[in-house]
Amino acid sequence: MCTDCYYMCLDDFPEAERRAVLVHKWFLSERVGHDVGEEFAIHDWLDNYATEWRRHRLEIELDQQKREMEKHRWLESEKAHRDLGTDAYRDWIIRYAAAWRAWYHGSEPGERLA
């Protein structure tokens, strides 16, 4: 939290959420015909949209992560000339999961896995 305010500042949000709040602020401002301000936009987004936005983003993230794990399983199984099954999933988690999540959380939705 910012030390000079009682509400959460945009700087306190992860990058993807910050972008979502800014888009929300823009739509709110357009609707009423003036800038609604950061504080109002943050509170409105948290009260009315954040839970669903986060649930949906997590759902997409898990689906895309699963697809990456499946690709890894297929590629590694082809190299080994046998199905590696869950061992390939564990291998992906150990070798790639942290970097993949860091990339995912720093990317725009349209930039994700083609």
C-alpha cells in the first residue's frame, strides 16, 4: 500500500491488473463524461470486477500452462521413443514453469502462446 493514501494505489497491483484497472477507469470516465480518478476506478474495479477478472485470468493461465506441458510431453516422448507420461510434466515444471509464469504475467493477452 502507498504510505500517503488509505486506498490501494495502481503501483500496488501486478502489471496485468494495473492495465485492467486503467482500462476500467477509461470506460468509467467515458460513461460519465469526465475523469473519475484513480481512487474511484480502483474501488469500483475491486468491488465489481476484480474477482471475476482474476478467476477468468487464472482459468486461461492454467489452460495455457497445461497446453505447454502437453507439448513438452509430446516432444520429449518423441525424443525418447516412448510416452514419458507424468515424468514429462514434472520435467516441464522443474525446468520451465517459473520462467513461463514470469513471461505470462508480463505479457498482454494477445501476446500469449500462438
